Amino acid sequence: MSEQRVGDVDEGTLLRRIFAVLEGSSAAIVGPGDDAAVLRTPGERVVATTDTLVHGPDFRLAWSSGTDLGFKAAAVNLADVAAMGARPTALLVALAVPESMPVSFVEDLAGGLRAACDELAPGCAIEGGDLTVSDTLTVAVTALGVLEGEPVRRSGARPGDVVAVAGALGAASRGLQILFGRFRDATGTPVPVDLDTLSAGERADLAAQLRPAPPISLGPIAAAAGATAMMDVSDGLVLDATRMADASGVTLELSSRLDADALTGGEDHALLATFAAADVPAGFRVIGAVRPRASASVTVGGVVPTGRGGWDPYRDWDAARG
Amino acid sequence: MSEQRVGDVDEGTLLRRIFAVLEGSSAAIVGPGDDAAVLRTPGERVVATTDTLVHGPDFRLAWSSGTDLGFKAAAVNLADVAAMGARPTALLVALAVPESMPVSFVEDLAGGLRAACDELAPGCAIEGGDLTVSDTLTVAVTALGVLEGEPVRRSGARPGDVVAVAGALGAASRGLQILFGRFRDATGTPVPVDLDTLSAGERADLAAQLRPAPPISLGPIAAAAGATAMMDVSDGLVLDATRMADASGVTLELSSRLDADALTGGEDHALLATFAAADVPAGFRVIGAVRPRASASVTVGGVVPTGRGGWDPYRDWDAARG
């Protein structure tokens, strides 16, 4: 029997298959199935963010399984909620799928979304969504969260604070280099990963790229500890630290011990935060200091970095998919 | 000078152009520009929904301007919030754009999103978003809203209630028929609309399709008046009334005076609601009655409708764009 494709089933059938994967996870007042979800927001505030993964600039199907893709689409959004000091409570998922995709891929994607919530942000669930066909596989996730105290913005870093980070720096970028460097054929087309050819460290880097696991629970912990500024490192430490420095009107002095991967590699979704020195909570490591604004936004070992690094899809995408 | 394209500018420049269009509209505690937005949610609940427009199954660029597309992407989501009895407060917009699109199109799209909020849901604003490149123009909108009282679900219709509707029924479908019937060339490729060839009524139908204006403000009014069930009519009255009847465990008897366009035409995003007969608020018109569950979910003039109508992109999309 040939594999069932999205184009072979009607929307209702596909939705039932997805709901079966998500069953029992909703914690909302009104969950999936009505015109809109209704969610609890203690404290009368909600944190909301959206981030999209698009086939081509953001992932290749030769390398990412449906589970990987769902997991990553959730993780990158959960990290943005955590970076405000909030606890993620709900995802809404707008999925646009080519008719040629296997139905099982869509089920795996839903499973990956659920797994990321269960592992990274217990209590968070997929509470709504939308399903349409498209020539381009696109996963647009909106994440919502709640705050115990005040939101932690990227603009609050104060001279005298320390700069600290929680989570990996550089691993996801090394994983991307492994994929592009070793798992394409002579024409440049992506080919499936052969894990047997990779060391344990390389496998970890690959996992960081394909299925990132940022320290979501440390976001609210950092907020409670008194973080003065926070953001997630999505585009590389130097680039994102520059954004924090500019928003805060300070200079961030980063340690000379950070290597090039840590400084410029994107997509780790580590949490970058500033604290009074005595306030740094467990799970964060100090990587620098906040100084009064000098000419440079960021220095590394006292030197102004030349390359900012970071992934700008407008600059870098070569229109390939695979 | 040739027109500037998305692929000609970096992400920061494009974001600045979009922010310029949205400037001054944010009412959030934290608006666009940080990792996530922070929104007020009086009553400790938030209503959340997401709906996507994809180039091909949902719109054609020969027919929809950027302004039209932004307006419609907002309107369809605002209608889902209103259909819960909620007042929309914020949109988050995940935009995936081909590099070949004019920058001015993206600005127009942002302007259309803003205009829909201003016209249909004053106080609602675009509070966050995401921008990526893609081969397929995709606008995924998430709408959030707040409730004064309890959410109005589609499952609360009670025998003895009347069935009422606010907003147009059938106009958007007639508009789609005009586009497909009269504004394609001999090969079936969409061509720009010549308004001079249309009657006033036809122009109104076209506007209903390209730039729908559902009665968003009547959602909270219906809730306050005691609506027992409510939903928006996105896929055609008979199909959506069937969903309401099945969710509520009742039969909806609809009037024989409804014409075929009203019964089967989709995309109007009218509000379908049930009320005790004395509670129907101004703006709603009675179109039927709720009866104890019989064998059929819906009857029209006492007859079980044969065609349910409604737009199922899985069934109908022919893979064309234009």
C-alpha cells in the first residue's frame, strides 16, 4: 500500500489525525476546535511572540524529520517567551503543507511540537492552529506565556552588571556546518545524515541544530533572580549582544575565552541576561560585564569584533531547498 | 529607477519600513521590537486564534493588492475572536515573502493590516511579528482578544432559541465567482480587475471577497446580549451551521428565504449566533430556529440541503497561483 499523502485526505481527516497526537494535552478554558482558544492569564498580562520555519531558508527535509521540525518550531518560540522572564503556556500553530507530503510527516510534526512542550516547558500545550495547503512547507508558531513579575526587556542592562548566559553557544552553528559540509552530494543537494560517521560531539552539535533544547525554565528563574535585561541568542552572541547593548545604551564587554563558534554561531537560543553580580542564578555562567556606553556596542577581550556573524536569511539564502 | 525588491534590502531595513507604517498604533505594555510582546488581559483570560492566507489556494496577486491582502488577513482573524464574544486587542503577523516582491507591497500589506484594525476593531494593533523569505507568499496572523463575560462557544445552542446572523451572506462567494469567471485570460491566468465593467452590486461583492468587513464589534455585543452559541461563517452557512448543530446536539432549522449564495457561499465571516427570542440584539437578523436534535443537523425550509457547499482547499485548489 502506498503511503497516504496530504492531498489524498480531506481537511477534517487530517485534523482528526493531528488532534489524536495532541489528545489530552490541552490545559485551556477552551482548547482546539472552536473559533478560538480561551487561555488563563493570571496577573492580567500575556506574553506573545511568533516565529516561522520555512522550507528552504530554515530547514531541509533531507536532514530534518517531521519530529525534528515540530520540536524546533516550538523550541525557538518557547525561547522567546522565556527570554521575557515568562512561563510558556500555549502554542498556536499555522501549518501550510504541500499536498505531496505524507500524512505521517504531519503527524510527526505535531508529535514534535508536543514533545518540545512536554520536555522544555511542561504545562504548555498546542491550543489552536490552522491548516492549509501550500507549495512551500511553512510552520508558523505563536507562543503565549504568563509572568509572575515584571517582563525582562533587552533594554535594562546597567553599568556594573555582569553578562551571563544559560544554554549552549555555537553548537547549533557547528551542526549546520556539519550538514552543509558533509551531507550534500556532488551537486550540493542535501542527502540524509549517516550518524555512524559522526563522533559523539558531532552528534550533539547536530542535535543542537535540528532539535534545539534551550533552557526555557531558566527564563522565569532569571526574572525572579532580578535579571535587568534578557533576550535569546538566535542570531549569534555578538550580534544579539550588540542589540542588547544598543537597546540599553551600554557597552557589553565579553570574555576573551569565548571561541569563534560561541561568538558568531546562531540558532542556539541560549538566554543572554544581565544581573547584579550577586544575583546570577544557578544555570547561568558569567561571560562578561556591562560598562558605560563607549564607542563600541560590544568588545571581546577588550577588542571590537570585526565580523558580527549571525544568520540573515535575506543575505544568505541561496533559494535551494532539498 | 527600478522598484526596490525584498531581496535588495536587508531584514533590518525591511523591518524599519514596516514599523514606520505601524508607528503609533501599539497599545501594549511591550510592543514590537523585543523578544515578545506583553499585552494586557483584564479578567485573566485571553482569546487566541490563528489563520493563514497562502498565495495560490487563498489569493491571487493579479486580483489582491498588498492592502487588500493585509486587510483580509486581519479581518478573518478578528472575526474568529469576535465569534467567541471577545474584543480583539492584538495581532501578531508571521510574514513569509519571496525576494522578488516589491518592498512597497510589504508596506501596503502592513498598511492593510493596520487599516483593518482601525476600521473593524478600534484599539487592536499589530504588536509583534516575524519576517522571513519564502518561495510562497504566506501571511499567518494570530489574533488575541479579551472577554467581558464568558466565552460564547459553538456548542451552546438550545432548542427554543432563534438562529440569527450579522453581516453579509453570499457576497464574498459572488465576488470570487466574478474574479474566476470574468478576470482570467484564455489560458485561465488571472488578469487585473477592470472595475469599469462592473455594476455597483458587483463591486460590492468583489470588495466582500477581497477586503471583507465582518461586524467585529457585534461579537461582544452578542455575548453581552446572552448569545447561547456563536461562530463565524467562514465555509458557508449550511456547513458552518452543521458544525454548530453537531457541537450543540440540536437541529438548526433555517429559513426558506435564504438563497443559494447565502446558504453555500464561504468567506463572508458573518457572525452566526443563537439567542433566546427576546435577546436578539440590533445588527442581527433572525434566519431560523433551534429544535431538538432530529436526524438532520440542518434543514432549510424544512428540507435537508443536499449540497453543503463551503470551500475546502484540500479538495478545490488546482495548484495555480497567478
